[in-house]
Amino acid sequence: MKKAGILNRHLAGALAELGHGHEVLVCDAGMPIPDGPRVVDLAFRAGVPSFAEVLDGLLAELVVEGATAARELVGAHRTLLEDRFPGLTLVPHERLKEMSARARLIVRTGEASPYANVLLRCGVFF
């Protein structure tokens, strides 16, 4: 059994299949999930796991070259994203929902905060 990193076998497998330019949506429990992309639902109950916990776990595993979030996002989650992604792109929430349809992977958290969603664009490690 793995002793470190991501233990969820569905998520670990999905991350291993990602390539340069693929997109991953990390979303709250209320984000509409489009048909098509692979979905790994980590939501256990409201707030568990949190958006921040899932995001930090993914960032330990992925190279990210860009991120897009909803312009409407405020407070601690906005600060979190701006700290982790200095070049964060902000778009209207409706646009982010449209963009999520092209994600290769959607990771649903238990977060129950409005607009706690981010679309990550994968980079390469070399």
C-alpha cells in the first residue's frame, strides 16, 4: 500500500493519465458537473474534504502552468488561489461552467462555499 501522496486509486490513476495542456476542474459540491469528463468525487460531507485540502494535494502531484477561477470568488478562497497562482485568470462564473466541459478530469470536493472552483491547466515537469 502507498504510504504517501494521493491514496484514492481513482484519483491517482486519473492524474497519471494527464498530459501537457489537459485541464482539471477542482470544484465545490454545488458546481454542475458536465457530461463527458472523468469525475472523481471526493465529497464525504459538507466541507469534507475542503477545497484547500484537495487543491494542495493536487498541487503536490501536478505541474500547473495556468489557472482560471470565477470572478465572483471572494474571501479566503480567492486569497488562496491568488497566492498559489500569481497569474490567476478570472472569468464570469457562467463562463467557468462552460469551460469546465472541456476538462479532462473533474475533482469534486466537499466544499460548500460559493464559487470555490478552479480550472487548472497541466504543464510539464521538464
